[in-house]
Amino acid sequence: MPMNADMRAGFAAIIGAPNAGKSTLVNRLVGRKVSIVTHKVQTTRFQVRGVAMRGRSQIVLVDTPGVFAPRRRLDRAMVAAAWAGAEDADVIVHVVDAPAEARGRAGRAKPQDARAADDVERVVDGLRAANRKAILALNKIDQMKREDLLALAQKLFETGVYSEVFMISAETGDGTEKLAERLAELMPQGPFLYPEDQIADLPERLLAAEVTREKLFLRVHEELPYNATVETETWQEKKDGSVRIDQVILLESERHKPIVVGKAGSVIKEIGQRAREELEDQLGRKVHLFLRVIVRPGWQERRGHYTPLGLDFEA
């Protein structure tokens, strides 16, 4: 793309613990949903790029998987993808769930708060090891008193890995525009990396799988374990401009299949309907979506499920 003297473009990696609000922040800054959001921790499994325009600056926001203590192959691949996104970025934004971090530091944490606080330390240690500075974005500020926020900001800033601090609520938008303006200023001079009207860099087949995975977890998140996934098997363009999409929901255990299918297919029908409606909105055309459920024990140990996501099977 031709360059003007006032054009800026670059990458801002959004990193942090699972469920810190990274995807919600990316969606907020882009102005459209480009990354799925569910109740499940580690919902984001690979790098998702959202494109935000602010004046003559193009900010390519890299939504990364959460940084946490990995236990399985998929976990290790996800954490590696998060750090790869940070390593290649012009700017790093560390999103911290401020209320969870405060509870964790106060010693009155629930188990999930303690894990979140540990994950914040992992990010701090990783930034220090890489000799990189990050912008600290304290999220969910609407759930904390200001004096507690200031004390937390001071404690974290004293780690020496942050260049500046922003207090935000990705959910309500409070403080996010100031963060966006600062990111725009920090982008290096150069031509735009994407057309100005493009909001995401995600293949349509992968987008479709992510939408269905979101609807799956939103519908059965309490009963279904984290180790389920959705893959797009076929994508058929129709003469009338519509598209037929065939997808498979992969499960680890036979006992989870009735949960996803539901009585007389009621649950999977609802998941499919919600996914189809969102895909029609995202793609701007009619979608014929067909879902089937397969039990494939050990799917996380098969290389073929990693490559399409850009994940390192050997991480």
C-alpha cells in the first residue's frame, strides 16, 4: 500500500493470564467481534489479529492465548504462541484482571484468583527474561475502589517491566480509547499492513470454526470439559452466493456426546442455529451450516490439529 508521511502501522500484542479480558479488549478496540469470548479459561487457542484504525495509524492487535502453567501438549503450544506474538510485536500490552490480582495479593484469594496472580508473575518473569517493556492495562476497574487500584498499579510498576499504566474496563469501554490513542502514537511510521476497511486477519474456514466453538462453550460450558474443539471440514460456495459449511465437533470421551447432542438433538440444533446466525452476520450472506459430533480420544496428541491453527506441535 502506498505510504504517506503521516501513516503509521504496526503490531500490538495483547498478553496476559487466561480470562484477563484480552479478547474483550481486542474486540472493543476493533469495534467488532474478531475474537471469541466464553466463560471457559484458555478460550483463545492461537493468535488472532484484529485491525484497529485510529486516525492515520493502523494498529494490528494480536490477541494471544493466555500465559499459564501448561500441563498438556495443547497448553504448551498455546503458551508458546502467546510469547511468539509478544516477541514479534512493536508494542506489548499486558492485561491484568485487577480484582483477581488484588485478591490474590491480599491472601484471601479463591483458587482461580491465586492461579491468576501466579500467571501475572509468569508474564512479569517472561518480560524480564526477554528484556522487554510492556504497557500495563489494569482491567475490570469498575469492580475496584480507586485507592486499591492505585496501590496495585504501584506494586506492579515496581517490577520494572512496565513503561506506563492504563486503567480500563474492556467490558464497558472505560479508559480503552486513551489506550488506543497511545498505541496509535507508538506504531512505527510505515504503510498500512491491511486495507483500511479490513478488521481481522483470519481465514473464513477458521473463523467459522471459532464461531461454532464459542456457541458450543456458551451453551454447555458447565458440563463440557475444555478439551473439545471444532473443525471446518468442507466449505462449498453455492451458485446463489450462499455457502455450505460442514463442521465436526471433536470430543475426548463418549460420555460427553449426549451433553453436546441433547435430547432428540435439541442442544446441537441450538448451537448450530446460533452459530449460523452469527456467521451470516459476519459473512454478509446466507449460510447453510451442518454439524456432526465425533468422539476422538487423544485428538490433542495429533499433529494435524495444530498446523491449521499455526501452533507448534513440538512446543
